[in-house]
Amino acid sequence: MSARPTPEQVLTLAPDSAAASAALPLANPGAWSAAGCDDGAVWGQYLATSAEPYNVAVDLSDDVGGPAYRCDCPSRKIPCKHALGLLLLYANNGVVPARRMPFAAEWLQRRAVRARSADEQAPPVVAAAVPTHDGGEQSQAGAGSLGGRARAPSQGAGSDPARSKRQLERSERMRAGLRELDRWLVDRVRAGLANPELGEAATWDRLAARLVDAQCGGLANRVKRVATKVGQHARWHEDVLEEMALLHALAVGAQHTSSLPADLADGVHVATGLTVAKDDVLAGVASTARWLVVGESRSREDRITVQRTWLAAGAAAGGAAGATTWAMVLAFGAFGREVMSEYEVGTAFDADVHWYPGGLPLRAIIGRIHGERTNGAAGPASASIADALSSCGWAVASEPWIERYPMCIAVVPAPVGNGRWVLADGTGSIPVSPAFTRVAELVCVSAAEPVVVMGEWSTEGFLPLTVFAGGQAVML
């Protein structure tokens, strides 16, 4: 059974940014007829402007060379926007299990027969097929996996010759993209950050599209975020230069992962864009503890909403803050559809948490939950600002490319002029992020007394998410 992909993973399969953008409005249930799925495939009929709908199917299984695509449309892109739109609909749980439509069943059966024949003969040579007007197959050698385990470019692909070829092709594609990224960065620094070309959105869009083509989706997303910093304030060149240095470190590190420690290499792979299947994460050793849901934040990346739910374990209110263990659970939504909050802030539960690989164990998946959820609004233990920044420093040393880190601190909000605020205690102060717009609520809850605030620290400052006061958790 193939794991259900996320919208972010689906968009990394797009052959270019234009195909990704064109696929977004197609992930609408009203645009599809008889869409269905099972453990190995997803299919449907796209209601096009032509007289007849387009028959679209995607093979999700790994055992017959998937993912592969079938569509009646005349597009020459692999996958086409219709296949991507269907996958996005499937990723957002918009496709229900059903019996395979005849065209999908016939196509999948032909693929299975060809795969069995190839196994009995010489090792197959994987070639990209072009779509035809009569429902021809679209296959993509070396395409990003939708549910299989992410492998580093240096890892072998096992005894399957076809799989080995696909892994090798993807590795070469990624290496070419990484080398091109590093050359681009060198050229930009040589020309100077004051070059007008750097201020043009098209410059960054072309780079991001090239990284998507190279299946480095993680780097493409980071490039798009860097582009938003251009011209943001008078000293934006410093922020952009810092981000370009991190891109350089990732581009070089991803080409030399065999010489890095295993955990750091895993972190580089994830930051570059190699995905890890949920089933593989759940197969790892779990951390069983009592977890408090302490905060939730959301951000937009293109037209995808990314929701972060923060959990804390190991220390209740009044305990030692240094013993707190953090976990971040990600959820994704697209096309303006709200991401549903599965875990309510202020609750607590006993659960198994499984960690994604990386030098900094932070992103996780919640496995089995033991017992009922209870009130945890007392919050986790708070740290001083000095101790919290020290922990953040060690986290950045482990993975320099992390963009935010959780903190829980007992502080008092204080104005510093020009509409700016800081959070302060006896050990120092930290600036409040300009993105935070609910200072008035925080000041009212504080009433000039120290309150426990949980939030995210980034280069822009501290973004408060939840304040714990009077036995209640107040989301900001």
C-alpha cells in the first residue's frame, strides 16, 4: 500500500512551475466525475471543455515502476496538469475509495503484465513515454516518490535494475540542480547584491522552477521565501545574503552527504527535498510520554497553507525547563481550504511520538494515543530568556538552516518605542516579531506581571502563539 502524499510532495512532481500553477484550480471535486482510489492507484474523469471528459489515472504503487500517469489530454508535459490536479485532490482527501473504472483497470493491468514480462526477461530500460490522444501512458523515470522511503543520492536502490536506474537518474538530476544553484549563488555575489536583476521576481522564480525540475523541492520553497525578503526594508541585503549563505551550505552539503555524520546527512536530505514516507517514520522507535499541545501557527507557501502544531513533554509547569522535549507536527492544506486542527491547544495526552530523521529531532508524527485527552492548560515549564536563547543556539548549531525554534518563557511585554515591543525578564529581552499583531491582547493578559508565553523564535524575532495564565491557554 502506498502512503498518501501531501500536497507539497505532489507539487514537487510538476515538470515546471507553470504546470504546478495550472494544477492548483483543478483540485476541485466539482471538476471531476467518478473519481476514486484504492491502495495502488487513483483515477477519475476530468470534465474538460471538450465534448468528452479526459480519462486520468495515476499508478501509485512502487512494484510496477510507479508513479506513472495516464491522461487523454494533448499535453506533452509529464505529468500533465490533470494528473497533478487529481493527485492534489487525492492528497487533500477529496477522493474516496471505489471500484476501478474500466479504463483505469485496463491500463493498470497492462502495466502489471509488462512488469511481469520484464522481470522474466533482460533487465528493463526505463524510457520516458509521451502522452497520446487516445489515452496513452505518461511515465516519468526518476520521478519523486509519493509514498516510498526517501533515499539519499548516495544510497543504493536494491537489486531491482529498474529501481536502480530511477534512483540513479534522480540522483544525477538533483546533483545537476545543486551545482547550478551554487553557480547561480556565486554569480549573484560576484555581480553584487545591488544588481537590479536581484530585485526582479522573475529572477527568483526561474531559479525556483529549475530546482523543482531537479526535484529539489525543499530548496525551491526556500528560494521563494528568500525572494519575499528582497526590498522588505532598508537593510534587506543583509537578510538575503544570510539566506544565500545557507543555500550555499545546503547545495554543497547535499553533494557530499557521504562524508557527513548520519544524522546531519539525513537533515540535509530533508532540507534539500527528499521526502520520508509516513509509514517509514512510524516504523521507527517511538518516544512515549505525556505531551502538552502548547501552540499552533500557520504560514503560506505559494498557495499551500502549512500548519505547525507544537507539543511539549518532559516538564510540567513549575518543573525544570531544561528537561522539556519539543515536537512539531505538520499539516498541509491547499486552494483556500482550511487545515483542520486535530489537536486542541491546551490539552494533554499520553502518546507515542515518532521522529523524522535529522540532526535536530523536531518534526514528528503522533502514533498511538493512550487513554483520554485531559486539560493541560497549566502549560509546560518556562525557561528564562537566556536559557531559551542558549537552547536555540544549540539547535542552530545542529541544523543551521532551521527557520524557527520553539520557546516557552516567563516574561513581561514592554514597549521600546516606534511601535516596537520586547518581552523581558531578569536575564534579558527579545524583540517581538513584526508579524505579531495582537500585542494589545498579550498586554491585557499580562497586566504588567510575568506570564508564560509559548512561541516561535526566528531571525525576525519572537512570535507569541499561546499565553498560559490563570489555568487557561489563550491562543494569540
